[in-house]
Amino acid sequence: MLEARNLRKEFGELRATDDVSLQFGTTPGEMVFIVGPNGAGKTTLVNLLTGLLEPDQGSVVVHEANGDGTTVERDITNVDPERRVNEGLVRSFQIVHVFEEMTVRENVRVAVLSRYDRLLNVRSRDDQHEDVEATVDDLLAQFRLEETQHEVAETLPHGDRKLLDVAMSFGLDPEYLLLDEPTSGVATREKEYVIETIVEASEARDVTTVTIEHDMDLVKAYADRLVVLVEGRVFREGEPTLLETDDELRRVLLGVTE
């Protein structure tokens, strides 16, 4: 389980996150969606969890299972982002980060090789090559990129570029994957396709995903749990049905007054 404890981050007089305490991954493969108005602190929270920002107060903690059924708690507040990736904490940014001049398959292979922490060459054992390529094959199939695997990344439609970006994140073998608006810039007709593909991959691999999203229809359709941030604080937390039943939430988030 990944836990934020009383996280606070200030930028001058602006308190971007204000005493935020949350838990993610209480069940494997949980889909948590973070929503809120612009400036609510959503991206700041993700940056604090992944180590791109240091909190002014509070901590980030992971709970790991022991073989005897108990758990051990580790504070990773001061662990750098690269080491957090090695610990299974991976993020994907709002802007697509892929190697534009490489093929789809080459992009995914780079991520998988990074996970294995090695470079393959002609001296590598055959079983090493087979291991990596089998993982690449699985990810290409899971993210529906098999047909475009030999195309250069920069030629892909935006929706497929988003999926490639997330597939590369999965290539790092995450336990927790934090996604900052994975449908940003994607055509309306492709948004559900992108989210559904991510959901299926997360469920298949028991990856807990924490997703910032502005499309409430997608949130209602795919979220296991909803976290609403307003002015840096947790305003609501619960099932996505809150979007239909909580009048105050609807007023704050959607501008609905009836």
C-alpha cells in the first residue's frame, strides 16, 4: 500500500497541498481517480508521491507484505524519483514522453531493458534476449500496439502515442502507476479506448493506478474510488456514485446548483 501522510507543499503564499492524507492500493489493481478544479493540487500531489517535489511537511510511506502475513512500513519521503521507480512507483506525464525517432517496439524494449537494468548485445545469452522480447510482446499485445510495432513513434495518432507512453511505464514493472491526465489531447471518440486499455492492463497485472482525470464520464465508468481535491485539501473521498448523489460535490466540481 502507498500512503500520503499529512502532505503539505507551499509555493510562496500558495498552499498547493494542505495536510493531505490518503491511501492507495488497499486492494491490488485498485483504480483511483483524482479530480478537482484547476489549481486544486492534483499534479502537486502526484509530484510529491513520486519524488519530483519534496514536501514542506508530511511523509510518503509504502507498506510491504512479509511472508508471514504481516506488513512492514518504509518511509520513502527522501528517496529520489529513480529509486522510487526501482521500488515499483512509476508515473506517466500529461505530455507524452517517447523516443520519437524509434519504432514502437524499440520504445517498449528500452523501458523493459531499463527494468532489467542491462543492455543486450551480441555477447548476451540467448535466454536474456528471449526474456526481454517475450515481455515486449506481452506489452504490445496488452496495449493493442502489435499492428504498429514497427512504425516510428512520431507517426502514430495521438491516442496510440498515449498508449505507447503508458506501455513504457508498464515496462518498468510498476506496483503503483500514477497517471497525469492520460486522455489529455485525445479525441473524444478515443478517450474510452485509451482508458479501457489501461484499466485492462492494470487489472491483468494487479497494478494500482492513481489517475488525474477531468472527464467525469470516464471517472464514473472506470473508477473504483474517487478522491476530490479542492484548494489543496481532500474535499471528498469515496465511490464514484458521489458524483451523482452529493449535491455539494456537484456544486463545487460541476457547477450544478440543483
